[in-house]
Amino acid sequence: MTKEVLSQAEKSKLLVPKVKVGIIGYGAYVPRYRLPAKEIARIWGSEGGFPVKEKAVAGLDEDVITMSIEAARNALKRAEISAQELRAVWVGSESHPYAVKPSGTVVAEAIGASNDIQSGDWEFACKAGTEAMVAAIAMVGSGMGDYALAIGMDTAQGKPGDALEFTAASGGAAYIIGPQRSALVNIEASYSFVSDTPDFWRREYQVYPEHGQRFTGEPAYFEHVGSSASTIMAETGLKASDFAYAVFHQPNAKFPQRIAESLGFINEQIAPGLLAPIIGNTYSGAALVGLTAVLDIAKEGDLILMTSYGSGAGSDSFILKVRKALKQRRGNALSTQDYINRRTEIDYATYLRYRGEIRMR
Amino acid sequence: MRRTNDVFIIGIAQTEIGELWDLSLRELGSSALREAMADANGLEPEAVFVGNMLAANTSRQANLASLINEHAGLAGKAEGFTVEAAEASGGAALYAAWNAIRSGMIDVAAVVGVEKTTDVVGAGIESRLLSTGIDSDFEALEGLTLTGQASLLLQRYLFENQVPREALAGFPMIAHSNGVNNPKAMFRKAIDEKTYMKGIGDPGGFSTFDLAPNADGAAALILVRGDRIPKDLKHNAVRLASSCYITDRLAIHDHRDPLFFEAAAVSTQKALLKAGIELAMVDLFEYSDNTTLHAVLSLEAAGFALRGEGWKLAGEGTLALQGTLPVATMGGHKARGFTLGASGVCQVVEACLQLRGEAGANQIPNARIAMTQSLAATASAAATQILSI
């Protein structure tokens, strides 16, 4: 398929690098604390059903930097390379601990990367992580470096009492991109669809994001995810039934299920990567951590579609093909399911304390 | 017999109604106006009366007539005015156009109802913007919203008249059933009583289905004096037999009886008198069903039901398309979508479709006389029209 893709890429919209690249290592991180939706409804009430069952919450000593370090270490274990070999450490998030001062440099230092690297933080609402991944593909694919680390991680902010509070969660994943010869998964092609669509935003000095309610649906998520996924499928000549799995950005349980159905995917293809119902929406981490759960079980030769979504708005799609090495190296680190099973339920008051929400007046 | 100052509606148009994220005020208003002019054999209006409630607040746009006229190709040719009367703006604009023609100063006038609600999203729509139609100092600042006010009145109505809660289900059920066949409607799905009852939150309060959805959209009409009807018009001209607009006290606590829509009653009586017809002659009623309370009290105010008994009409089948007094024949505000300041014009377009025999699957056989009524807030103003063929 790669040859076909390459020849098409010359005249198509696909992004296909000159040097073939793949995922060398991947690692998930989901914090242990869980806030059930019914606990939020106990405080704020609810209008009918819940968008997710519960969400993962970062602990008192966790933030995007510490969680990125955890995920990156898992990725390094599976990559079986030294952190010194990395030429880039990039973190995509909408909850970087600092407004000015990169998360990436702290992560790089902590995992033992060298000083001879690129580092920086990416921001594109919920697709900052996959945007970093495209950059990593470009860096390795152009021959500028052998390995690049791209992370999507968030401790998402949902305003207390807002609909977003049910879903805004913490977690994410790290991916090391490298040459295809040592890859767990081939990256066959990627494609991005972007437009100026103001569906969700947070301005400087604002504590919580705002959103355009139903505008976040049809003209935003569905338009962009639908265009991105259908374009990459059309350009590569692949149909939904060709894929073993598909992972979509998952702001709740319903959106990814609906877009998957409209693209022709069946539940069995998306269920393994649909984690939002049990960990919530991890924003920049959402599609990426969903993919880790799929990679934990995928077989050699499986084709996987991953499509992210970032408000503002854009959507990145990737076509991945599983290699033999995945089965051999995925046991090097904790599986995503291990993190999901590591569960400590908390009440709303504890949640407020952990998230630094308590302020008296 | 046609008198020279009789007014006829010879062109009608309505855009799709709903959450139209991609369409702006100028696109909605001007496309409706252009389409209405085309329907009127291309006749251009000398004056355009725009009905709108929220544009200055939601879209930061006033001066709507210049905006719409320019984009409808009428710059430098037509006069233009914006008429504001909260949710009755469309009805009030129609009244102003009717008056202009009746006065003899204008031969051809256009009415454009246009509303763009989705330029602002969130709770502010209800608390800050829609509340501009009630008494700001004595109602809105106390935390009352239009929906809150109507919900309190509904509880009082149910209590005073010992109404079984499920009895009100018929009103939105009729609207949604009629909306199924309206290609322009926001909602085209019928609902049943079970769905209605499931939508009730606080006991005694509104069901979700008692509230019409705020919607974007525009509608336009071309009005002419009787002697200006084009000879080769491809459809019937609808006679605007009367239009009557009246205001009442702004705050609900100043109304003589909060459960009686006095403005609606007065404007109905005057409109019937001016048109020279009796209530029993009305073949269909496009009423203001922006809440079920409005629907019920409109029927009582007009005299279609006794005080405290309007709620019985939906269950009896009277208001269905096959009944003796069909209402919301194309879905009403509830299913077509509540276009606020444009809603009064949408009602007239739909009444004209019925009288012209162009209402498709929802056509009422032999419809000859239609009544439309748009209300501001909880009937602090009412505009009533009688149309005939």
C-alpha cells in the first residue's frame, strides 16, 4: 500500500514523508482518581443522561508536565532506545502549567534527553498532540533526526456547573516517531483539515474555556472530523471495512460513535479505542490515549484510522499499519487498561481540592 | 367589492428556519425579500418595514432597513424602517406597512421579518437578551425571565382551572405533527404524550415541549393597494382584510388579570370589526404558541374558548388540521421554530400558503379566512391580522 500511497501523494492532499516513518514507542498515562458523573449531578443536577460515566482526575501532585513524563517513559520503554537519541521533545496541551516557559524542556530533562534537541509546546485546543505528531513525522521524514517525541496531555478545565464539567478530564499519551525499520506501527499517511471555526476557546487570563453549545457539534466537530477522515480514506482508496480499528477524538461518548457510524464503521472497530465513557475527555490526549488502547491489542497487519479534533478548528487523520514488533514490545510498559483499572473514586469536594477549585469569598 | 385602498399580499417568502450558523442577518433578510419580490412578479416596494427584536444586541447591528434594502437591490430606491415590538415586531411591522398603504402615501410596501439568535449562545440569550422584552427595571432586574414568567403563570393556570397536567400535551403534539410536512420547519418529527410528559422537570412547571425553540430565519411579504395587483400574477392575491396592533401594560404585575391576554382580546375584536367578519368564520388561526401558556391564553382571549377552558380544545381535536379551528398549520412557533421578531411575518406567510392552496400535505380544504396573531412577551402587545381570499 505504501507505494500506492506515495505515488498518489504526489498529486494528492496526503502528507507522506520522503523517509518512511513509524511509531517506535508509545505510552499512555491516566491518573488514578475518578469522579463519577452522578457525583457532579448530585451537586449541580443534570438534564437527563450523562455524556460519560466518569472521568479521570489529576492528583494534587500532578500536572501536564508530570503526566507527560510518565507517558514518555512508557514510550521509551517500548521504543527500546535511549532518551539521548531523541532530537525533539514536543508537548501539545491546552493546560500547560506555565503561560510562558515550555513544558517540553522540563519533560526532556526529566526523561534524560540530551541538550541537542528541539523542544517547544504546541497549542491547538484538543489537537495539539496530533499536530506535534505531524511535526515529528516531518522531522524524521525529512531526515533531520532519527527520533522525535510527541506528547498530547491535558488536565482539562471544565467550569463548575457547566456541561463541560462532566467530561473535562486528565490524561494523555506519548509517541516516539522514528524510521520504519524499527517501528511498531507504520505511519502510512496523514492529512489535516483546518478552518476558522470558533466553537470553543479560552482567552488569556480566563480560567475556564467557553463554548458555542450546539455550534460545537454540526459545524465544528462533525464537519471537521468528517472531512478529515473521509478525505484521507478517499485519497488512499480505503473503505471503513478495510480498517481493523478506528479512533476518533472523543469529547463525550456520543460524538465519536455518531461520526464513526456516518463514515461506515461498526461498533467493534471503535469500541477498543473509545475511552471517553470511562476516563472522560482528555482533550489533547483524547484520540492519542484511545490509540494506545488499540495498540495494546492490535495484530500484525491491522490497519488503524486515527482522527483527532481541535476546536478553532481542525482535524488530523492518520493511517497506521501494525508491524510484527508491536506484539513483542508492547509488554515493556503498563497497558492503558492497567491505568484504567488503577481506580480510586473521589467525591466532588475532593475533586475541587485536587483541581485547586476552592476559593472563598 | 375591491376598494382602492384595500390591501393585498401578492408576494410571500420564507427562508428555512433553524440554527442557521452560516447565514447572517443580511443574507436572511435580503434573500427573503428578493424571493418575495420575485413571487410578486418582480414588483419593487417603495417602502420596506423590517420587524426585528434582537439584532442590535445579538449581532450589534441596527439600521436594518438600509442593510437589507442594499442587499436586495433597493439601495437608493426604497424607504426603510425597523419596527420593534419584542416578539410582536413582525406583526407590528406588517401593521405599519398596512397603514402606509391605507393612508394613500405608498402603493407597494414590503414587510421583512428577520431574526438572528445564534450570533450569541449561552444562558445570556434568555437572561439578558430575551428579557429586554419584559420590564427591565421591575421584572428582568429581579431575575425574572420571559420563560420563568410564563412558567409561573402556567402553574397558576393549572391550579385555578384544575387542569390535568397531561391535557396540555395536545398543543405541542399538534404543532409537531403539522411541522412534519413543512420543509422549512426546524423540527419535522411528531411527538407523543409520553415524550411530552417525560420533558416535565419541576412538577407543575413547563415540559421542554411547552417551549418553542428560538430560531434564526426570515420571512417577507409584498403588499399592494388593490389597483396595483399585477394582471398576470400566477397565484391568488390574498386580501389583508385588517391589521390591528395594540399595546398593554409592560409588566405582568400591572396587568389587570395576568391570566387574561387583554391586548390579544382587544386587537382580535378590532381586527374582526375592521374586516367585517365574525370569529366563527375564521378557517384557521396562526397563533402565538411560543409557550403552551401563550397558546391556551390566546385561544381564550380571542374568544375561541371560555376563560379557563382553552386547554380543552387540543384534546378535543378542534385544533388539528381536520378540526374546526386548525392552528399552527405549518408547525407554529413550536415546530417551525420561534423566530421572535420575524415570527409574526412567518405566520402570515403560512396563512397565505393556506389561502392560496399551496400548503401541500397540510392544506386545509376550502380555507377562505385566516387569522394570525403575534404577541410581545406575555401579551404586552398584540398584532392581529385577518386575511381572506
